[in-house]
Amino acid sequence: MIFPVLLCGGSGTRLWPLSRKSYPKQFTDVVGDESLFQASARRFTGPDFAAPLVVTGDPFRFIVTEQLEEIGMTPSVILIEPEGRNTAPAAAAAALFALSQNPEAVILLVPSDHAVSQPDQFRDAVRTGAEAARTGQIVTFGIAPTRAETGYGWLETGAEQTPGVMTLKRFVEKPDAATAQTLFADKSYLWNAGVFLARADVLIQAFRDHAPGILDGVSAAMAAAQGDLGFTRIDPALWAGVEDQSIDYAVMEKAGNLSAVRFDGHWTDLGGWESVWLESERDEQGNAVSDHAVALDCEDTLLRAESPDQELVGIGLKNVVAVAMRDAVMVADLSDAQNVKKAVTVLKERGAKQATAFPVDHRPWGWFETLVLGTRFQVKRIHVHPGAALSLQSHHHRSEHWIVVQGTAKVTVDDEVKLVTENQSVYIPLGAVHRMENPGKVPMVLIEVQTGSYLGEDDIIRYEDIYART
């Protein structure tokens, strides 16, 4: 069995404002009707594959669980990184865990933010490399290039070892334009997909040979890991001492037992808005236009409106990307869209919350969004999943009014517990110990009106919480 390892801890700033630190691109519907993470999980299913092993950060643990449940999948484990340390420590942790479960485990390290339009063909490529991996090779996957791309790393391949499996000569860093043209003209060069297939013990030995410090630190942190609500939390103190490095730099560029498999299907890492434009359905003028957007006399333009409450209109635009969200708008030349991350840096320096915070705040019980924020009041829409419950809590500085607009809420206010149905409301006095739950089988939605001298999310005293946040 091949254990897919889904790496999903990145921030995806080049797709701002759709992708932000609090809700990065792998969890959004960038292209298609499901998230990139869900598509990645689906891609590696079937008789050859075990349940996925997920490596993610603490803020995303319930998003991972929820999105896997939506597509009917149960992970073998969700490893929680206390902080992002790049791909090398994450890969080492996954290999150590897989080896503890099966001494012959073969793991497939996969970023969870790639788009592949022919998943069957990609699975076939993995199967092609599986035998080489079982014999001790570390197999990487090269994409047949379609252009002289400067935004990807490249692979130089050599002679064929077995049918479909070639020697990997070297990794090539992201080239300049002239070098990219040279590489594109040479059929021995492929794009580096950043996907690796190897026996867990072989990968661990590669760390032992080329990055022993990382392996020792990760081993100690994994040995001290703790279970928490079905998650496995890597020890934070020991993890903090692990070096921050990519697996390419730490291990792969130094290993000698490397092979490559060529993939001729369509692949992209969606590393910027130009990639999204290329992946999107376009009209005869080359425009990719979402719902609630209109292109008039435009050419080769991407117009994307993310809120049904707004209309985005482009007039006379050429080679432009415009993305409109309720709290932020980004407009750029498509050819310069790789520099969107610079805008995020500027916004951070200005203290703008839009730099990192998504307008919808996802929580383990559901999500909420702020509709109106004033000097001493705030209005929120709160969505609670069936069977979910917020913590038993109180506030020092605010009182709250709850109006149920969909479903039924089970509400606790001090010693009183009651059901509140649609069009009914309840008042939560300042300092009252309270909780809301959704006892039903459909989502519960309410409007919350907060009033008080301080309305920050840190004004919460938790007494009980089914998600272990007390």
C-alpha cells in the first residue's frame, strides 16, 4: 500500500486576497467545485492507496477534518505541526509515523495545492514509480513542460532504468527567461512537481545521511507527541529547535538513489493568478469571468467576484486580473501577478487585517463573519454545524442578542437551558455564563448583535469546550 502524505501548511500569499494566512488556497475552491485539498485527497484513492496521512498546522486541523468528511474520507492520521518548518521536517515526521505503522510502508509526499486535470493518469505515473520505490529508489515526478516557465524548478533526467522510470541527474533552480528557453528546448528537462515516492525507511536513511540534525530533532518531537481529539500533536518545544528547510535542499539534491517518472498530463501548482487564468474557462477574447462579473471590450483578463452581494465590471481591460472580495480588492497586470505577495507585505506593515485574516472566520463548530462593526456594537452572522456546540463561556465587556434565522439553537444562559427556534431571540447579559448548540440535523444560523466597551475575540473566558480549547 502507498500512504499518500498530504502537506497542507502553506499560506499561498500569491493568490491574495482569495488565499490568506488564516484560510490559505489549498482549502478554497480556486478552480472547480471543491477545494484543492479535497481534490488532492481524491486523487490518491483506490486499491493501491491507504487512507491519507495529513500534515497541517493547528489553525487548520478542523478544516482538514471537515473537508475530508465532505468527500467521505477518513485520514489515517492528522499530524499537527506546532509551527511551519518547511517541507523537510514535515516529510521526516510523516515517514517516521508511517514506519511505526508498517515497516514496509511506501509514502507519497504530495503538496495539497496542485491541480491535475487527469488524476487517473497521475495515479498511473505513481504506479509506474512504485516498483522502483520498493527497491530502494526515491522517485520524483517531472511534468512535461508546455512553456519556458521561470516560476518552477526543473529536473534534468537521464537514461531510462526500467520502463517509464529514468535516472534523475540533478535539480535545477527556477531559471531566468533565457535559461528557461534552453531547458524547454531540451526534452531531457521536466518541471519539478515537488512530489516524492519512497519507502519510509529509505527516506529516513536519506535524512540520516544528509540531514541528521533535522532527523534527530523530528524524531525527538515525534516521540513526545500527544494525542488530542483524534489528532497527533507534535511536541512544540522540541519541534521549535528543528531547522527550517525544504526537502529538496536538505535531502533530495544530495541523495544518489534518485529516479524520475515523466507525467505528460496537465498539471499546475496554481502559484499565481496567471496560473488560475490559464486553468479557467475563457471566452473567445480570452476572458475568464466568474458569476457576478462582466467583461466589456476586454481581452485576456480574469475577473473574479467572490461575493454574491457585489458586481464586478471590467471595461476595456487587457491582460488584467481583478479579484473582488467583500473586504479587499486586488487589480494587477496578469504578467506581474507573481508580485501579489509584495502587496501582502505592504498591508502587514500597515497593520491591515486583510493581509492575513479571511472575512469568514472558520472554527471547529462552523464559521462566523462580521456584517457591521461600529464603535460600541458589532453584528455577526454565525453558522453552526449539525451536532456542534460553542464553548461554555462568558465575557467581561459585552452583552449579546441572538436571533435564530435558520434551524434551532439549544441555548444555555447561567442555569437556564432552552430551545430557540427560527424568528425567536434570546438576550445574553454581560458576565452571564452561556453556550449555544445545534441539536438538529441541519445547519443552524443566527444573527448576533454585540454591544459593549470591547468587542475583541479575546474577551472570552472558556469553562467547558468539546474541542479542548479551555
